[in-house]
Amino acid sequence: MSNQFGFRKKSIAAAIACALSGAAVAQEAQNASLEEVEVVGIRGSLAKSMDIKRDAQGVVDAISAEDIGKMPDTNLAESLQRITGVSIDRQNGEGSRVTVRGFGPDYNVVTLNGRQMPAANIETTTASAARSFDFANLAAESVSAVEIYKTGKASLSTGGIGSVINIRTARPLEQDDLVLNLSGKTTHDTSNKEGSDWTPELSGIFSTKFADDTIGVALTGSYSERDSGYGKSETPSGWYTIPGGQGDWGSVAPTDDWYENFENAPREGDIYSMPRGIGYAFGEVQRERTNAQLTLQWAPTDNFEATLDYTYAEQDVEEQYNAMGAWFNGVPVSGSFTEGSGNGSVVAPIVYTDATGADVTFNAGEWGRVNENNSVGLNLVWNPSDNLTLAFDYHNSTAENGAKDGRGTNNTIAGVQYNRAATTVNYGKDLPTTTFEFIDGQGFDPAQMLTSGTSFRNSYMKHDIEQARFDGTFEVEAGPVRSIDFGLAYTESANRSAYAVAQRDTWGGYGSAADYPDDIFVRKSMADALDQFDSADSAEMTPYYYAADFQGMIDAISAIAAANGESFGPCGTVLCVGDDFTTDRTAVEQQQAAYAQVNLAWEDAAMPMHLAVGLRFEDTTVDAKALVPQYDSLAWVGDNEFRAQESGLGFSEQSGAYSNWLPNIDFDIALTDDLVARTSLSKTITRPGYNDIQGGQTIDSLLRAQGGNASRGNPDLDPFESTNFDLSAEWYYAEGSYVSAGYYRKDVKNFIGQSSFTETTFDLAHPAQGPRYEQAVADLGTRDAAQVRAYMESLYGAPVVGSAAEGDPSAVFTVIAPVNAENAEIDGFEFAVQHMFGDSGFGGIVNFTTVDGDIAYDNFNTNKGDGVENQFALLGLSDSFNVVGFYDKNGIQARIAYNWRDDFLNATFDGNGERNPVYTEAYGQWDVNASYDIQDNLSVFVEGINITSETQRLYGRHENMMIGTIQTGARYNLGVRYTF
């Protein structure tokens, strides 16, 4: 049974406690007493993590706190990236979500003390479909260890093909009689341009036990503020892909007059893409994070222990952004392309000039979000006999994320100036440079600026998990069988995700430039805003942009609306978005599980061995409903156009179910006292995304004579199922030192694709398919759509509406729905070495992971043509490695770490819904920290994250097809920690 449920018998508990504290045990000959020497600090943390790895069933890696409330990084995701095979995604320069062995955030399950945690995610322009947990919600100070289970185990919560990540928090009865730690630090984030240069963080831990160590109380809390910023270049509307030699939107074809104006122009057989626009965005983010956990424990007897805990986490985020950009309408006039091979290549623009004449935009946005997590749990452990341990665990946890007010969760107001003649972009640099040509030689002028369209978006997500578990361990001690683990579990997961938008499509301009005060458009330096890129202050870059004042534009728009007698919705003349969601879907998953595992050991053999054989059965039901438009009739509105007439909104419900048998076999053998070999075979599952199992069915409201198109979710999808194989060896050659190497393979089936079928959705009578239509054709002697339509309008009125009573049959729709369609295989190698250089205090870690998949993205495949599906490819597959050096002696601790991740496929759609790949470029980052113990109970510390201010870049089919180039910057923490 997992040790998350408290204690086992005293002898076992003592052994585990000694191992996890890095104790050195010596037996005195006369009294056989144990002498414990505690190792703390960085070395102690690494020793704890190493022992967890060595003693685990299957492949488990861990990272432990150097001391209670002192994780080695300020962010849990940033700590996890030090583990072999773990990579992270960053938001605003801070670790956010994790990828394990190439499987992204949605394929990993996060538990808190063994309990599955809910996650509430926000998307910019749609309801969220993600299941991933954001580690930025939890402060590292309250965590004692994080374990990553890379192989399946019968007792673990399901849902993680990549891994199950268990966050452990301290329990008061496991600590000293009194623990009281307080720490304070200040953060300097160099990415911040306008907020506070230094922001505070306070944390504290109090733990005590009394009444003869039968009652324990622990309270941890933290509060932090962080002001950060970002600057980036982007292609917000994506790239348009074209086969060379073919005429198309924005194409450069041999028949074009300007073809010779392009150096290395694409030839027939090449594939190239043209940008739909260029943009630069600048943001400021203010985050307040509050974490707290209260734990109460009661152990009135040696064989019973009760634990009640409550965990709270909140992130309050405010963001402001400004952007400058220009859209392209596919009017290329000159430039150059990368050189192809001559046999057909993917080529991309180097310099591109587009003669689209219209506006330069100066967008502004401002919004606030609150992400709140609450979890309450009860754990009971009882030893009714010497060889039986029973445990009951219950928790109810909620995560909720949404807008703070009517600004929504994201918005934009477009400021514009209508005098752009042409735009030139140089994509041959990490940060593309842009210059504008203006009509009559004019330049930017606030006196000519006004606003055009606006979009206020409101995303909302709430996730509730209620879970009850009963676990037991029966210690047999009969022959090789040491124990039998067994258990039952019930989980109900209810997820609601919703979206609303209030959009004004006044893109041609609203009011006149005279209606807007000139001072709401403020000129700012491009070089200052993008100071991590040399090209930002080059002669090819426009030297400045205009930051539009968000509130100033709202006030000016409101004044115009009031003068015109207009209303924008729930807030009258003031721009806002309501919570009257147009997309609103709920999925309730109920899971019932039972498991058993037999643990065998041959400790007295020449080479001691352990074998665990487990089986988990899980039955899942899915009930999904979604708010969708309802339709009651079909009208003939054009010669070959028929429009479904909406009758309101309604909820559509669907259901599904699946069952899974999930075996696991874990075997390890001590080839010598220091050399351990292990192998594991298991099956694990990950559940489909919420958008794929939504209950709603929607139709394209515009139909043709032969019928229409529709789409819907599929709650009856099977989960992704992975058969996992691991083989590894570990050599623990000295105290705190080891070398490990392993091979893993995952054969995954049930990846989701698209399928189509036909049905008469909504039973809408079709006016051009029934006896009335056939009679009109007979009367006219022709099937000409215009003539037949006009004739029927003369008989039945305009527009002609289908009528079941008149015998018109129901329109047939081709429905696109997700189905389980694809299989894939990934494999790779892991290698790690951890070494302590004797008593010198120095040590180091090196680890790397390779990831290979059998389904890669084909950049030469345009995904275009009737009936062509988007390419299926595995996302997130990339190699990674870590190098860590440290010193820990004489009250001084210092660590420097480098983390690197190779290129990986991030998505298969870019900014305009075009079927193009989005790759994240290889990225490496240096972090450092150091502390000094002024006294035994007082230390000061300094930390540096991304000290070389590395930047990130995303690109398309070719590296020149920039999707985004982003700078954040370094951040530094300076603090003090006191232990009472």
C-alpha cells in the first residue's frame, strides 16, 4: 500500500524514516542501539530523492525539499524539470505545466497526497478543453516532496499515460515536536517595464504535536506578488501555405508580373507559406498568489491515525497589453526566399514586401482573472491486527477560473491609422524587423488615429472532483509472498467550461479621429521594449510604436455611442462582456475502480529480488451536455443557398461508457549490493479532452441543395490506452551517488481522429427536395435553381420555407465527429548520474532523455484539398537534458543549473485555423541559487532564474515562418529565512 496513508508497523516505519532522512546507521555491539546522523541541505535532499528511487516499485523519480518548506526551486514545475525525462512549458517566464517522456500536460495526472487534483484552465477565444494542472497555482514552500511515477501501478489514480505526479505535503506527527519557520523575500523581475521593481513574498510553516505525540497541528501559508512583462513579435493570423507554381491567395507564380521581383522565388514542386500579417505585442502582468494548508492529525492509539486537511490556493492576475501590427491581403510585390534544393523543398520568405494598403493597428487590452482552488480531505488509517492495515481516504476538491469583472478574461480594442501603403518584413532575423510606407510620405500621427472593432471575451471553467478510496495491505510473510495490496475507489469528476464574446465588427472605423484625444496614443521606443534582440534597434525596424490607453479609448467610444443613441449590451454605452455564455458544456465522469496487487520478495537469495503483480479494473461512465443553437425550419435564401432558422438555445445531452483492465508487473533484482536492475510492464490510460466528449451538436447554418454539414462531440470515445515497457539499471556506488540508465517504450492506441456519417439533424424539411419542388421543375421544364426558386416564391411566398406537412423530406447533414482512429509508438533512453565528491561539499547531476515517435509531422504535406484531414502527429516529443553543480558545506549552499529542451511540435493549427505546424524552438536556461547560514537558525539566500535572459521562439514549416518570438527576462530573489 502507498505510504501516503500514514504509518505501517513501527519497524517498517523506522526503516523508512531512516532511509528518507539520509541517516547513517551503525550498530553498537553491546546494546544494539541505532545511532542516526542526519544529512540536511542540498545533499540531504538528493539523498532522500535517491532513496525513493531505489526503494520504489517500478520507475519512480522524486525531488525532495532540502528542509521542511524548502524546495530547491521557487516553483514546482521548475523543480520538476530537473528530473530525468521531464520538460516544462513556461508562461511569463515561469514554469507552468509539465511534459513527461514526450507526453504533454493533458497526459499527466497530478495528485496531492494521493488525491487527484482538479484543474481549471482559460483559453483566449474559446472554451477550454484542457485537463492539465498549472503548477503556478501552488507555492513550493508548502511541499515536502514530489514523486513522478513513470510506470503504471494498480493503486494509482488513472489518467496519466505520461506519468502520475504526486505532491506530498508535511504531516505534523512526522515532524519534530515544534517546527516554526518564517521566510521573506523580495523579487526583482527584469522583464517588468512599468510595475514595481521589487515585489514581496512571505511564507511561514508552523507544526507541533502534543498530548504524548497523539495530536498534531500544521499550518503553512504563503503570499507573493510578482510584476512581470513580456515583449514579442508574432504572426497573429498565421501563414497561408501554397504549392509552388500554383496561383492562390498571396501566391508568387511565374505568370505574375512581379515574379522577377522575388529572389529565389518558389518553383513548381516547392511548398511555401505567405504571412497573413505581422504584429508586435507588449504586456505587463501583476500576479498575487495566496496558498494555505491546515492539517490536523490524531493518533489516540498505536494502531489508528486520522488526518484532516484543507488546502487553499488562489491566483489573482491582472494583465495589460498593447500591440502594433498590420494585416496582409496577399499583395506581394518584392522580396526574397530561402534557397530550395531544386527537387522540391519547403521554402520561406526572407524579405517580404506586401502592398496591402489600409491601416496600422494599435491594439490595447486590459483584464483580470481569478483562479481559486479548494480541497478538503479526510484520511483514516487503522491496523486491526499486526498483519493488516486498512485506510480510508475522502476528499472534495474544486478549481474555478474566470473573469474578475465585465472586462472578461481577454479583450482588445483596435486603434487604427488609415494611411499605410506597404509593409516590408525581414524574416531572416530571430526577431523580424518591419518598416512601413505611408501614403504621401506621412508617418504615424496621433491626430489621425481612431478606433475600429472591439472584442471582449469571457472564458470560464470549473472542475469538481469528489473521490473516496478504501485501501488495504495484508502482510502474509508466507514463502515469497510478502504482502497483498487491495482497494476500491470511486471518483466523480464534473467539468464545466463556457465562453461568451461581445464583438463589434466596426473594423472600418468608429467615429472620426477628431473624436479621440491625441494624448491617449503614446509613442514608445521599440528598441526599449524589445531590448533582448539586436534587430529591435536596427535601421530596418520601425523605431517606435504607439501604446493606446485602454480606458481612454473606452471613454471616447462611450461618448460617441451616447451621442449616437447606441447601446453595446449589458453595460449600455460602456464596452464589456456578460456571462450569458453561448458555449456552455458540462461533462460528468464517474469512475469506479477495484485493484489488487501481490508483492513478492526473495531477500535471502544470492541476488535479492522483488516482484509486484497488480491488476486494476476501472469502469467509467460519461454524461455530457452542451448549450447549442436550436433550429426549427429551413429557408431558401439564395439560388443554391438554404439557411437554417435559429429558434433559440438549448442543451443537448449524450452519454458514453468504457471499461479498462490495467495490469502492472514490476520486477527488480540486486545484481550486487550496489547494482539494481528493474523492468516494468503496465497499461495506463488518459481520457479524451473535454471538447471531444462534449454533448452538443452544431450545424453550419448555411446549406446547399444536397444538404449541409454538422459537427458534434462523442462522449462514447474510448480513452487513450498505452502499453508501457521499461528496462533500467541503477548503480548506487557511493553515499548519495548513483548512475542509472534505462530504455522505455509506449505503444498507444485510440488517439482521436475525425469521422463522418449522415443523419437528418433537427429534422429540418428541405424546400428543394420534396413534391413541391418536383412539381415546379415539371411546370417549368428546367432545374435551373434561379428559375425554380423564383417560381416557388410566386406560389408560396419569399423566402420559401420547407414544410413537412407538404411532404418535404428532412435535410441530410454530413456530421463530423471525433472517433478513436490512430495508434502511435514512442520510445527513448534515459540516463542520469548524481555524484558527491567525497566530503568536499561539491556535487553534480547530469541527466538526459531521448524521445522518438513513429508519427512525425510532414512539413511538405499542405493538408489541403477536399476531404483531406489534418495531419495526425504526436505533440511535445523532444530530447532534454540537465546539468547541475552544487556546493553544500560549512553553512554555505550554492547551486547552478542548466536545463535544455530540443525543438518540438507544439500544435497542428496556427493563428488563423490554417492546417500548419507550430514548432517550439530549442530552449536552454541557466538558474542559480545560494544561501548562507548566519546562525544555526538564520540564513540568507539569493536566487536567479534565467540569468542570461534567454528568449523563446515558435515557427512554422520553416524556421523563417515565425509564429512568435518572445522575451521575458531574468528574475532575482533576495530573502531571509528564520527557524525557531
